[in-house]
Amino acid sequence: MTDRLLTSYRITFAIALGALTASGYAQTILPSEPSEESEACLECHAEETRGIYEEWGTSKHFRGNVGCFECHQAEESDPDVFDHNGFAISIIVSPKDCARCHPKEVKEFDESHHSKAGLILGSLDNFLADIVEGDTKFYGGSALTVSGCKQCHGAAVEVNKDGSLKPTGWPNTGMGRVNPDGSNGACTACHQRHAFSAVQARRPENCGKCHLGPDHPQREIYEESKHGIAFATYEDALNMENAKWVLGEDYTAAPTCATCHMSATRTSRGNLVPVTHDVGMRISWNNRPAVSIRPEVADKKLGLTKGAKVNWKTRRRNMTQVCSVCHTSNYVNNFYEQYDGVVNLYNEKFAQPGVDLVALLYEYNLLSDIQFDEQVEWTWWEIWHHEGRVARHGASMMAPDYTHWHGLYEVGKHWYSKFIPELKELVEKHRDSDDPTKAKGAQKLENAINELLNRADHSWYLGKLDPKEEAKRKQAQEEFQKRYDN
């Protein structure tokens, strides 16, 4: 190791110990000097992988004498252990490894939805990537799934006999990565190696690696919102380089994703809302399914026993404490009324009826057993999986264009112009079927459609708008036209 590096190690140790403790990241006593093993690593890696060496040199790990070996050391029994110049190491540093120094953070993460992200790979999303869009030519699977779905959701990392990792799951920093040691997750999904910067994890772009696109455009939604506009305007006032980063103490100019969902907050009463690595503890709706559900219900389905016991009201109170640093209680409460209103509108008018109608298709064999081979399946998929999610997420983060034009407008357009007509076509197709099950299903489907469309919130489609509402709309239209005709 160079004299310069050794000198830097020793000078910065005392500073690093205080900074790490203040930030809440240190969970153990830091070494007073670099280990002999890490010194040996650096003799080569300072030249062979200079980018890694330089990044590590900017980190708190460097300042705390936590080097290569402290993170990459492995047991002989580890599935991915291999000999590297006389040292037993593994390539992957898993949450289990990080827990040696950060047990609280890893425990919280392990109890979160993020740790279960890989479970999505058995879903219809994955069927699309594996089969509809993909093939089986990449080591028996789909190259698209490896480079698409699994890069966010996580892959199962497989180990070759020589300790190297198979390209089916590495490189991968997916949030729910299944590691060779049996742990779930990748801390590097948010804390990019080898700097492991808290600043990076605080920035909205960090979450945007996965949270963007037609089915969950939170990054774009945030940028449209007042919060995102404030961040773009006042980014330099957020003190994001501070080791201690508490809303209400260190900054107030704007929130990032981390501010609301993870970071510490000092309330107006002086109470500290601590940092959490369970991103679901401040979320009061789960908007992933076709019909929005409460988060404790989703947690129970995923086997998250702690989360299953924390109801949505408690989680909303957690988030409200964050909101209340900058907003009055009336403002916050009214926002949640608005948000709940959009979720309930979507659930009751479109989502639950859609689920019920599609269930009839499968119950009475009105569709084939092949997924996505009929137009109505694509239509319904995009209504809830893309457009319905966009509307709900837009409302959750106060982005009106996504709530309306990219959200419920698209839901309504495709519901009335595609979904309902396609269901009616299936009625006609199977009405006189020789198969009594299909004929019965066609009749039930027709009755269900008629009953739904005669409901007050759909009756406009049949020309049955309530007379009072029709008169109100007509007057408003006349006034609008008069105003702009002049």
C-alpha cells in the first residue's frame, strides 16, 4: 500500500468515526487502521481496477478503514466462495454481509416490499417478457427478462464451479435479487458501489432507475409535481452532502423520494421520525394490483409478518408527520381526501367491475387457455396495469396531468371504446354456442354488462345521463362557448 494512502487512512479515521455515528450508519466499532488483507487487495486493485479504487476512496468506508476484504470476505462453506490470491472471497456483497455492520438497516429492508421484488417474476409481467416478447435462447431463458425485468426486480444469482457468476443473474443490482447465500436484496440498488453514497440514495434519479415508465412512472410524476419543481429550483439548498439529513433541521426547501418514504424528520413538536429502510411504512395504499388494496393486506400475502400487523392508518400517520413539517393539518388532510377520492373512483367505477367481468370470461371458457392471444386481454391489461396505475400514482404525488390525461382519461377511453365493445363481441360469438357452458356464460356476461352500464356512473354511455346533471352540463357548456365566442 502506498504511504500516501496509509497516511490518509490514519488522519481521517477519527473524523470518519464521528461522521458515521452521526449519520446512523455505523453499527459497530470501526477499525483503527486498515487490515493487512485489505492492504494486500489494494496493492493490485489500485492499479488493476482504478475506478473501483477511486470510488472507494471517496467513501465513508475508506475513511473508516473498511476495505475490500471486510466486505468481500467469505466462508469456505459459502456457495460463491473462491480463492483469490490466497484469500477466500465472494464477488457479491449481499445484505447478509452488510448486516455485519448495518444490522438495523438490513432488518428493516428484509421486512419491506423491496426485499420481495423478485417474486414478481412469476407474474403475467414476466410471462410477457419470457414468452410473448422473448425466447428461450439465452441459457434456456429470455435475454429480455435478464436485461429487463430482473435488473429492477432482481435475479437469482447462480454460481459456476470456479466461483464466477453466470450471466443469467450477474451483473445485477435488482432490488429483490436472490443471492447465493440465501439472502434477498441488493444494497447497491440504491447505494452504488464502491462509493456507497448516502447522497446518491437521497436523489430522485436514484429511484428513477426502476420507478418510471408506463406502469409506474413515479419519477416522471415527481418531476411534474410541485415537490419535483421545488427540488429542481432549490436543489442547492437541500444540504444533501450532510451526514445528518433531517427534514425540518437540515433542509426544508424541497423533498425527494427519500425524504417522504425513508429519511428522518423533525416534527414541529420536536419529535424525531427516524430513518427507515422499509419503504412501505409510510404508504397507505398499495396501487400495484388491478384493484388498490391496503398495504397490510399486501404485506400478509408476501409473508411480511411485521408489515401485516401495521395498518394503513398508522402508516398514513407516519407520512403525515413528514408532510406536516411544511404543510398545515388542513392541507394534508384535504390532500388525502383527494387522493382517496381518486383511488375509490377508479376502484369502484372501473377496477372491480373489470375484474368481475374478466372473471366471467374465464369461468365460462369464453377465452382460450392461452394468455394474451385475444385483444380483450391486452385491453384489460393496459387499463389496470398501465393507465389505472398511472392515475393512482399521479394522485398520490399530486401530478394532475398523470392523474387525468395519462391516467383516468386513458382508462375511460379504452374502457368505453375497446373493452366494453370487445366484451360485447364475445357475447355475440358465444350466444348460440353448442357448448352450454359458453352459451350460459355469454348470457351472464351480457346481463353483467347491461347492469353495469345502467349504473349512474356509466349510464351516460347509454344516453341516460341524469336530467339534472344533463341540464347542469348544458348550462356550463353554453357559458363556456359564450365566453370564448366573444
